[in-house]
Amino acid sequence: MGAYMQNNKDLTKRFNLEAQYSQLQNPWEKIETFGVVNNSHNRNRIKDFYRKFGIVKIKNVYSPEKVDFFLNAFQEITEIKTTDFIDIAEGRRSNYVRPGAIGYDPRLWELANTKEVLEAIGSILEGDFGLINSSLAVSYTAWGLHRDGDIFHLDDSPHNLLEDPQHTVPQVLSCFNPPGRPGSRLYFAPFTHSKVIYDAQAASIGLDIPFTFYDSHKTALATAIRTGDRTLLQEIERYCVPVDCDPGDLVLFDGRLLHKGDRLTGPKYITILTYAKEDPVLIRRIRASVMNNVGDGNADFPPDFLEYLQQHDLMLPGVAALARIKQAQPTSLSDLDRKRPIFIYGGGQAGRAVRDALANLGFPPIRGFIDSFEDGMVDGVRKYAFEDYCRFHSEDDLVLIASQYAREIIDRLEEAGLFGLNVTGLVPLPGELPA
């Protein structure tokens, strides 16, 4: 125990934790900035709190026995015990943060299907909704203010969801820390899920801080780390409000809210579940990450978990289709079906490297290259303009995308009702070393 306490004392000194927090008053303390309910059955209060604050804390959802059950499962999955956090803090061991992880262990599936969670989400979304992402984390904290919605590409123009209350993406934080440890604490920049609401609430307390003020936090954090000057960082963070999620509770929040973690309550075992309604823009953006082989957890639903969610009406048709596409995405060229005619979309260096790799693996010669605009020949192999290829395309064809313009090609194929597998990056280019 003495060595453990000494390590903690050394860590506190090293991180200078007390310097993380401004001593100046937080003007948001004058008004409520989040709602609290004792259970999920008061649907109207949950909806009202969520619309106004973007944050609702729901108490006593999981029993102590359930908390202990999930804690044991998380420790087994991650192989991180509570005694390992000193090593994590000192850089001798990595955090465990895995988007999509819940779907790979049936013991955790009920987290996505918890009655209180579904009642709360249903009160907010008012219609059919489904799970679009799940994360499991055993870590200290995310120190920088960020929007989880950015992960799903939800706040860019022209479909700017910061100004669109109908397309909210609720997130559910659950903490399963062991007895004797505090829960997980998040700091939120109040009302940053909606500029209209933020401006009105700031005016009500006489706060002359613009909505975009908090966006400079990342730069201020980098400056503080580089120079040791925390003046601007503390000024930004003093406007954030803490929300504690104790073991067994839920914190339900709008994915567009700027938030950060807290080092003092950093050691944590948490899950974050993200739900949404079927939305064509959301689907298109998740599709882009899936088809570009981005490892962000989007549409990461193993077949058995996908079936479980469908049985419980928790899977959106568009996301289910994307999940199957992701399952079909190859991790290696050797995974491809050798019996299907292969066309490579992209006749440049990447496309030729894929052709050569397939030949080295013993695949039959490819049937041709595809180019968005031009026809011709590539090293003696026919290159078809995309419009020409569409005229004779067969459903049995296997179209492999190998181009730096993969995203544009994916969109072009989709508009034509065709499907391709993105293999860009699976084969190193000449002069590159394998990852």
C-alpha cells in the first residue's frame, strides 16, 4: 500500500493536477446546465432536458450486481486490472479504446438493449431508431474538448447538424468502475449542441463568450503542453461544467456537445453507445468511412450481433447493409473469390500494383481496368471508360478500387447502382515498405 500511495503522490506531482483547474468562477453555475432523473420512465422530462441541455443523467439503471458483472467482463476482455492504471499513466502500458468492441462479446449485448436506455432514446428520437456504434474504453481520459459527432462526420456543410435539432445523435455513457473508485466525469461546454440555444442561454447570464470560443481548446492544450503556460487553457476550461457518471448511472448526451474527460477521475471502465434514426446523409457518411477502410468502428457489427439487434428492432436497414459491406471488405487480396471476373478501377500505379499482386497469388488475369473517363490500354490490358463498362457490367464481376480517388469512385459506383471493394492500401506501392 505504501508503494502504491507513493506512486500516486509522484504521479500527482508529475502531472501537476491542481494546475488543470481554474480558480475563477464559472458563470454557467448561475443556471442549470443538465438534467437529472431518478429513472427513465418520465419520458417527457428526459425529452425536455435533452432538447434544452443536450445532457440527461439517469440514476440507478444498473444494479451493483450488474456493475460487478460487466466490470469482470471488461477486465477479462481488456486484460487491464485496476492495479494496472499506474503503468498506463506512466506510458508503460496502453489504454484500451475500441469502437465496435461490444458486438464481439455476447455478454455485453444486453448493454445495447437495456430497457431504461431504449425508453430514454425513444423519448428523444420519437420513432424507429437503431444502434450505429458502440465503444468500450478502459483508460484515463480524453483531455481535449471534442465532439463525438465528428467521428461520424455529422457537423459539416451542407447538412450542418449543429443547426438541425431533428438529426441529433444521442450517446449513452455508462461507467462500471469498481467499489472505492470514483465514477467517470465528463466536462461539457454547456449548450454547444445548438448555437441558437447557446446564444439564448449565454445572454440570460450576461456571458459575452461566442459559440466558437471553445473551438480553440485544442490549440490552447497544445500550447500548454509545449510551453507550460496554461493561461488560455484554464480560461477556456473554466466555462466547462462537470457531470459525474457513477457506476450504475447513465449520462445521455447529444453527440454534438463539446466535452472532455477529467484526469482526477481518469481511471475508468466505460461504454459509449450511439443511436440514431435512419437518415440518408448519416448513412452516406458512414458508408464513406466503411468503403474507405477507415478503422473507426462505423458499421462494425459482427454477423451474430447484427442478427441480435435485428431481432430486437435495434438495427437500421441502411446500417445493416453497411455492416454487410464491411464484412465483405477484404483484409488481404488472398481473401478474394478467384472464380469471379476481376476488373480494377484505377489504371495508375496503385491499380497496376494490385494487378501484379493478384498474378503473384495465382489469380487468373484480370479482365480489364476501369477509368472514370478514358478508354485505352494499360500494359497490354484493356482499359474501359466507366460509362462503357456500365453497358456490359455483370453482377458476377468483382470490381476492385485501387486509386487515390477511392471516395469519388465509391460515389460514382453507388450512383450507377454498382458495388466495388476498396483494396487501396492492401498492396504497397513500389518503393514503399509494408506496414
